[in-house]
Amino acid sequence: MKIRVYYEDTDLGGIVYHSKYLNFCERARSELFFGAGKSPVYNEYHFVVKKICATYHKPAYFGDIVEVKTKLEKLSRVSATLRQSIVRNGEILFEMDVTLVCLKDNRPARIPDYFLELFQKLS
Amino acid sequence: MKIRVYYEDTDLGGIVYHSKYLNFCERARSELFFGAGKSPVYNEYHFVVKKICATYHKPAYFGDIVEVKTKLEKLSRVSATLRQSIVRNGEILFEMDVTLVCLKDNRPARIPDYFLELFQKLS
Amino acid sequence: MKIRVYYEDTDLGGIVYHSKYLNFCERARSELFFGAGKSPVYNEYHFVVKKICATYHKPAYFGDIVEVKTKLEKLSRVSATLRQSIVRNGEILFEMDVTLVCLKDNRPARIPDYFLELFQKLS
Amino acid sequence: MKIRVYYEDTDLGGIVYHSKYLNFCERARSELFFGAGKSPVYNEYHFVVKKICATYHKPAYFGDIVEVKTKLEKLSRVSATLRQSIVRNGEILFEMDVTLVCLKDNRPARIPDYFLELFQKLS
């Protein structure tokens, strides 16, 4: 998934504001669903972020087109850990492991098959 | 209501990103409710923005403490128009007229007394 | 220019947060430049928002793909007024007139030809 | 540092959008400087985020007043690791270790005394 860096993403340092990389990764996760003709919100199920570990290698700048890559790192019955990286012309700018927990009616729940298939395709 | 300008509010131009002034005004509107011990979401009622006219006079910068001032401009049965200004040390940076429409269950509805009192105090 | 609505664009009302439509319009303005192989920041020239008048017709929702359309409304030596609309499947959700002022070294300046050509193509 | 949760901070899930907690922590870091009569941008020095590890315990909701607490975890010549937590009524909602690297003219640089004193007070 390709993302253009706009004014709103930058701060006075002239680079992308640090938390915006998380937004970019979340957009890419949503597109995993949309791209498969599904929605990230299914019946009463959806995911919330439980844990994030991220490393900032190099900054992205206004006008850059970056790409978000997503791989499955670990899949359990109620959670999925993804490794996402943000890349510009083959150069890694940002890497993150994010653990998502599945909720149903706001309680942890077993990931339904509807979502499982998508994660399995990422591995 | 006083608001500090943080990194996230700025863009690479070194000034506050233009749509953020709307956020600042919305925070001030929410605080009108919270400050009176009320909530902007009451039963099935809440407000949505219908119209905005805004003029940008001078930019706000990182670290600035700005103040949002709010006056009632016009009140009807289903909508309220507020005049909000953002001020730094007595200097007006930004002015906006915003028209809010009351919704109940996502349909236009007569503004309940719960909210009316608040607006009337602003005039 | 097509834009997907992501989680970050919504608020607890389940719709796109009102100031985000301004962000969408700004992205479209930036793409006018990028799409023509130019940059919105040229030498010491760039634009700032001077005035905005916007009407919210219908909300956009998570997952929607909306389109931003931009027309030139008025062009003067130092400013340009654009009419931008956000459309979903042919239905207008949002309309805005935005006046941009050209700055050089943070002072109002005559719009350079580099930018003029782009605006003229919009009319 | 106390922070109110506003509409803009929430998403359609009705809770604070996950990357916003990073913004809240960044505001608290900026206030460490402002509160001491200093600026986070000093001469050509400033900090960038190098690494973040965060755990989300419980969500924050619209209208909540949360508090950001900051402790020094580790201080080296060029970087500082802070432990920040976001708390609501004594309950921890979010915890994060963030490593900041000092830059001068966008190159890693030894942290000047101007900043060192502030970090040392946090331990």
C-alpha cells in the first residue's frame, strides 16, 4: 500500500510527526480487509491495538511516497502480531511489531474465520 | 479556554496546520459543556457542524498559548451559530462562525433545554 | 483525487471528524502540484489558507472512498480562491471555498508563473 | 500533566485512537521543557523519537481527564529513555518506553546541559 506524505503529516521539524507512522500502518491494516472485500468491523467483532514496538530509522518528508509492508509474525486464537515496515525506494524508514486483540462486544474473543483467512494469507 | 500549541499541531511551515484551529474551537465548545457539568452527548442528542466560515489573520506557533473565545451569534430551535476567535496576548489570530445542528438519533431535532441554557449564557 | 476514509478520520459519532474534510481538500491541492511534477513549496514561495467557507451536507463514513474535486473560482496576483467539493458516488458531501495567499519568505507575494499555470488549468 | 479527551481524539470505536496516546505523551514531554521555562527546540538542538514500546491496558473515552506521568529510565550522552504512563483516576491505561535521540543540525549530538538538567530532575 502506497501513501503520500502531506502537509498534515509533517511537523515543524520538517519531517513526519512520529505518531503518524502508526496511522500509516493502521491504514495499511484496514486496506488488507478492504482489499479482500471485507471490513475491519465485522458483526460485533473488531480489533484493538494491545502492544506496539517501533523503531524509527530515517524520517519521511513532505511529498514522499512511502510503502507500508505487512507480514504476519504470530497468530493465536485471540490475537495477531504483525510486522509492518514503512519503506521509501527500498529503504526502510520505520519498523513496527503490533499486536492486535480481537474483541466482540468489547470483550476479548476468538478471532472469527472471516478475519483468520486474511491473517493466514500474510504469513 | 487556553490551549498550548504542540508539535502535533504544527506543519513543516513551522506554523499551526490550518484545520487544527477548527479542532481548537471544537475543544472549546466541548469545554462549554464539560465546564457546566454537562456532556456534549446527551441521551440521543448531539451536535454536528453544518457550516463554517473562517478567516486566518496571523499564524500560531509551537509553544504558543492561545485562548479560544466563544459567543452566541444566533440561536434557532434546531441550530446555533457561534462566533469563535483564537487570541494570543490580545491579538486575534483566527475568527470563525460555526453553525451547529442538533441531531437526535442522527436526525435534526429541536435543541433540548439541557443544551439551550448553555447557549443562552453565551449571548 | 480519491481518498479512503480510515479509522483515524472518524470520531465517536461514527462519522468523519469535521476538520478532516479540510485535510482531504488540502491533500487534493497538494496533488495538483505533485501531479504536475511540481511541489507546493517552490523556492521561498508557498501558500497559506486565508479564508474558508464550508458547508457540510452529508457525513462520510469509515471505509468510504470519496473524491475531491477542485475548480478555480477566482485568481488575483497574490491569491487564489478554489471551490472544492467532496463527493461520494456522485453525491456531494461537502463544499468549500478556500482562499489561498501566496507567501515568499513569509510575506505576501505575487504568485510566480510556476504556480499560475496550475491554477489556470483548473478554470 | 492533565489532558482532556476531545472528539478529535476518538474514533468510531468510541475510544481514543491508538496513536493519540503517543501525542499525549509528546505533549507531556514538551511541557517538561515549557514548565521549566525552556523550549524543546534550543539553538540547533532538538530531539527525535528513535524507539517506542507501548502497551495498551484500557481505553480512554471522550471527556475523560487523563494524566501523563514521566520518569527517566536511562540517560546516555546522546539519548534519553523515558517511561511514560497515562493514568485515569489512579488506573493505568497506557505505558510506554520512549527513546529520544538528540540532534544538532539533524545529526546525532551530545545532549547539551540545557536539556540534561531537565532529564536528571525526572529520575
